[in-house]
Amino acid sequence: LRGIYGLVVAMVLRNKVKPTSSGEYDLYKGFSHLAAGLTCGLCGLGAGYAIGIVGDAGVRGNAQQPRLFVGMILILIFSEV
């Protein structure tokens, strides 16, 4: 699911990449698009890492206490967002 956000950002940036009147792609626009892509990618990486940690601890906790299932799912949803 994390990759869908990257796809949305890529499509938005794809529509914004247009040459200027001089026929070149501005350095400012290039760096701003790079920063947008890096921001989306690094946020996805951090969210994926959080989901992995919460999922591992949640599965282990759920094996010991089945009551923790609903709480684990809620924490996974919040770490996804």
C-alpha cells in the first residue's frame, strides 16, 4: 500500500515537468521535484519500518495475550498513515 503514495506523487510531478520558455528544465524545479520524491520515499521507508516493528511485536504479544489483537490492528493502522 505504501507504493501507491509514491505513484500518486510521480503522476503529479510528471504533469509538472515542462520545459521553460528557454527550452530548458529549471534547476530550481528539478531540485524541488527531487525533494518531493525524496520526501515521499523516505516517509514511506519510515512507515514501512514502523509497520515491521509494530507487526513483529504485535504478533508476539497476540500469541501470549489474544486480547491485544484489536489494539495491534489500531496501532498498525496509525503507523501506516
